[in-house]
Amino acid sequence: MGYSSWSDAAYRSVARERATTGGHEVFRGEKSVDPLMDPRGLGVRESRDSEHHPDSVPIIVAFDVTGSMGHVPQRFAGELLGRLMRLLVEEGWVVDPQVLFAAIGDAVSDRAPLQVGQFESGLEMDMWLTRLWLERGGGDIPESYTLAHWFARHHTATDAWEKRRRRGYLFTIGDADNKPLHVSHLRRVFGGLIEHSGTDLDVVRAAAERYHVFHIHLDRRGVHPEATRRFLDAWQGLVGDGLLVTEQPDAICELIGVAIGLTEGRLDREASHRVLIAAGMGEDRVASALERLAP
């Protein structure tokens, strides 16, 4: 997948048409996962080079869609996807990005603990984004974020890695702790007799062999300050300097863009600071993010 090209004009047209439409009308109205996004029995999702995209860079953006987090993919469908692609493509931070959208839930209680689209370079990524089923599940506070890391390591194939030994990018986005991943979860979500006896850190480290791994935590400290501190400590242990924190949901696309631009060497600290401040992030959050993202 990923053979078309991004057209900002085409996306703006789509965004204008849905500007007056509620998020639940934009996304799938059915009460189940789209069969094309169900990972059960999945082989691999491919990110491949093409004539128009000879240097493909795979980017996975996995949203927590439980509880109140469903508003984040809604904002991406409304405006943020366009902002992200303008940063990456028009600013030249990544020449040939190929974006795959995924959704994360609870591997114990949700009907769709994981949904995965395809790697796309053009407006098709919006099609996969709006195919997400916003289940709004989550039986308890921890969510099964590391399903995305397992998927990235075991169910993707990329020319970036196979031809150039170049890592892609994996972003999980949420406001909760990670639910420990058990082999029963993997068998339920992916099917088959999967064997797994490692820790969550093992799963994240395996993904990090082929992807730069980040977690963007949407901070609700004003609501649950002690819980947030525990969440951040736990995420620090899993992703280290890949932990990025913001109180501003609309700044998520800029955080993704800056993380990629700095890692690719296409962006400097001063420009990154301007982008994040303009997105509404506070000075302390920006300083923390840039310290973590320093090459």
C-alpha cells in the first residue's frame, strides 16, 4: 500500500464537507469492528517503496479509543490529519511518509481491542482513519497499548527496514496506564497458537528494533494527579525518552511532527520550540519534550 500521494487541496475539500458533521457521523455507525481492520488472522501490513515514493518511511499512529479518548481521532478526522501532513510533507520533514492508523482498547473486556488500517501516502489514510470503530470501551483504567507494539514487530513488513535498515515510527496516544499483555490476549486478538512469555518491556523493545517508539500521554493531572504520576512513571519505564506529555489534544499532531522532524535531522530545536508553542503547549512541557527528543 502507499502508492498514491498526499493532496492537501483534496483533504481540505473533505474537511470542509464534514465540518458541520458530528464525529460519530464521520466514523462508522456500526456496532462492531470493520472486517478490513480486524487483526485476527492478520499476516502483515506492508509499507513499500514505489516510483513516486522511493524512500518510504512507515509511521504508525495508534489511538486509545476508550472512554473520553475518542475525541482525539475525531479531531484528526476534522483537522489534525491535514496539519500533520502539512508539517511532514510540505515542510519536508519526511519526504515519503506512509501512515497507518490503529485503535487500541482493552484486550479483556472490549469487542475490538485492536484495529489496524493500511500504510498509506495519500488521502486513503483518511478513509482508514474514519473506518475506526469508536467503541468507547475499556473495562478498567489500564488499556492494552502494547498490542500496537506486538503488531508493529510481528505484523508489519517495510522496505525502510528490509532495504535500508531504517526504522519507522510508532506512536501510541492515550491517557492511561498499560495493561500487562498476556498470551491469552494475543491469541484472542490475532488468533492462532501464539507463544509469548516475555514482559511488556520485552514487547516494546522488540518493536523498537524496527521503529522509533513514542508514547504521547494526554495529561489529565487536574483530575487524577496521583494516578497520572503513576502512569508517567510506568510509561517512563517502558519507552524512556520516548514519553511525551501534553495537556493539549490539538498539539498531538505537532508533537508527532516534531518528534519525526528532529529524529530525521530535518528540524532544529529553535524551530521545534516555535511549532510546539504555537500549538498551545506550555513552556515547561515544550522544554521537557525537546530535552527528550534531542538527537
